[in-house]
Amino acid sequence: MLNNSTDARRRARGLVSLAAGLLLAGTAQAATFKIATISPLSGDLSAIGQEIRRATELAIRDQAAAFRTLGHSVVLVPFDDQGAPTVAAQEIKRVLADPGILGVVGAYNSAVSNVVGQATAPARLAVISPASSNDALTTQGWTQFHRLVPPDQAHAVAALNYITGELKARSVYVVSDNTGYGNGLTRAIIAEMKKRQVTLAGYVGVSSDEDAEAALRKIKASGPGVVFCGCYENVLAPMIKGLRAAQVPATFMGAGTLDSPSFVRRVGVDAEGAVYTTGFGPISSFTNSQAFASKYRAAYNVVPSGVAAYAYDAATTLLTALRTAASAAGGVPSRPQVSQALRRTSLPACFGGTTSNCTTVSGAISFTNTGDRQRSRLLVMRFDKLLQPQVAKVYTISPEANR
């Protein structure tokens, strides 16, 4: 009996040891993945940058359970680029130095995305921008860079369609804010104007208040039908307010940087009649807007913009790729494995949030071999008397067709 009892105790201890070993083995495979955001969290563009951070945080919350099923967790690490390429160059070094960071949502500014794309290419750290539209970003051969918005060339075509069709304007004064975004967009606009034989009334770069004052005098003297500003908010706002104060009758036009509640708050009644092209649009125009907007308002007590919707989709797409790569690797994937999975990711469109796999807000998401979105929409919007943006035109964009 003594021997039998001893054997039983030994077997029991063995089973406990085996269970503990299996538990430890499972724990060893668990990991905390990190996702970074790079956006302007301070400075003139902080309102938009904060939306990118919040939307990414919300996407991580929504996918937390799916990662726990794999035995992992995900955390957000936000970085503030201040909307400046020089600051971004330092921030992306910090991102690359943290081996736990397996993907980046951002940037907002095209010039910042250029810095981020160059820096992350050697390590093949997955990057997905919700907003950067400069044409050159997807012509560098980067296998790690992706974006969700249409390129500048598509904006130029849509803008000139509206200028020559609806506005019947034959002259345009073009303004750039001297950023990578502004310069790229205005080059595309001017090239499209030449194709349509629309007169270039003038071109000017604006980087300071003094530049803006000089530009306003030139614009008023030239009498254009349209003033097109390829600019971020910090230049857009003083330009349109100055034009209205000078009683310049030209239609003010821009692109997606006007598509923000903070733009209207800055310019007030002067926004009336302004026209812009955008891949974002009002949040209500998205197929899965209601579910997303409700979650966003509940979390942050503010109505999300189209930028927030695209940032949420960018984060969702990246997280989906991360889960795919982690499953294939049987644990922690490498940065190149996440990039490969991201380039191959394909998410379906949602219709009212009724489908079981409904995860996107802005529609179906998949990528070309350059990192552009396979198909996206582009809207022409106009602010009405109540300062509400109204849809004037809708275009379907295939980037490869615009190359």
C-alpha cells in the first residue's frame, strides 16, 4: 500500500509538472504587439492628427478579442510628427528602434509620409497612410508602403472636370503651401489645366503671413475665375479669409485638407461656396458609418470626420494583416512578414453593418502592386449657406488607370 501510495503521489506530481510546463510553453508564445501612429499631435494640424490616433486606438479595441484568441495583445504607441518632415525623421528613428513595433498608421502629410517611407523601406516595416495623396509615394518601389486615398492625379482630373464643366471657368490662380503635398498637388493641377487649355492666371508659393498678403494682391489683380489652393489648414484658412475680405469673387477650391470640421471652425462663414475634392467626404456617406460613428462618439464624445473613418480602416487593415502574419508564423511575425501580409490583405465592403465580417467603414480594401488602393471613390464637395458640405459629383478611382 505504501508503494502504491508513493507511486500515486509521484504520478500526480508528474501531471502537475506537465501541466505547468504546457502552461509555460503557451505563455512563452504569447506576445504584446505594438502599432505606432505617426501624425501631428501638436501644432496647427493637431485636430486631424488626434483623429488618426483616436481612430487607430478604437480599431485596436475592436480587434483585441481576436488577438486574445491567438494568445496575444496589441497596444498603441503614438508619435507626434508635428506635421514637419524634420520632426518625423527623428520620430521614425524611435519607431524603428523599438522591435516590438510591427506596423505604422500614418502619416497625414505627404512630405512626412515620404520621410517615413524612405526610412522604413530597408526594414520593410509595414506603413499604411489614411491620407497622403502625393503621386510619387507609390512610385518608389516601396513594398512596405500603402495608402487608402486616391493620388493627386485623380484629384486634378476631378477638379478640372468641375472647373470646366460646372463652373465654366477659363482661368485659375494656383497656390501651393510649399509642402510636399501642396507642390505635388498643384503640379498635377497645372498639368491637367494645360491638357484642358485652361489659363494659368498665376502661381505662387505661400509659407508665411507676408507671402499670403503678397499672394492676395496678385490674385485680386489677375481676376481669375477660380483660386485653387494646394494647402494645409494653416495656409488654407488665412488665404480664404483674405480673399473674402478683399471681395475677390473667384470660387475658392482645394482638396481633402478642406474636408475637416476644424477647417470650418477656423474660417466660419467664409467657407460658404468653397469647393473641394476629397476621398473622405461626410461620415454619413460611408456604407458602415452608423456603427463606426456611434462607437467613436461613445469613446471620445465627438463626431468623427472622414479622416477618422479612413484612419480606422487603415488600422483595421494593418491589424488584420498582423493577425494573418502571426498565425502563419506561429507566434511573433517579422516586420517583412507583416508587410507581405498587408500587401495581400483584401477586406470586403460593408452594407449597413449587416454582414458578419463587416470591418471597414469606407468600402472594400485591397492593394495594387504599388501599394495604392485598388478602387476608391473621389467626391467633389461644396459648402452650402449653412456651411454644410454637399456632394456635387462622385467619381470611382482606379489608380493604375491614372498612371
